[in-house]
Amino acid sequence: MKNKIKNLIIELNSICNNNCIYCYIPKEERRERKCDVQYIIKKMIEYKKKGVECIDFTGGEPTLYKRLKDIIAIAKKIGFKKKVL
């Protein structure tokens, strides 16, 4: 039996307006770096076809990603369970 990937994590951006001591993104990299919407959609479709059930959106601060609502709606339409971390 093959191992099946059940969860996909997509880092939407590296922007953050917080200063958490446990953050894995170095302070100097917490600037405008974001993932392209079309690339995200392509990867969501690709991994859904592979049987992935759940998708996590993270960042920097994912709520600062301007198209977050659109991405969540598309993930729902594709059939993912979703979380924003």
C-alpha cells in the first residue's frame, strides 16, 4: 500500500505585521513575497487529483493575502477541507 498525502500546506505570502518570537520566516524576509493565484489553483487541482483531502493556507500572515477569500472559495469548490493558519 502506498503512502497517501492527506494534507497540502500552501504558504500564500511572507508578509507579516506581527513580530512573533517563534516565527520561522526571518525578519528581513517578511516583505512583499506572495504566491501567484494561478499557480495556487494549478497546485490545488493537481493535489486534489492525487487524493489530498485537506488544505492549509499559511504565510507570513495569510489574512494579509489580498485574494484569500477567492482562494478559499476555489478550494471549497474543488472539494478541500480547509484551514487558515
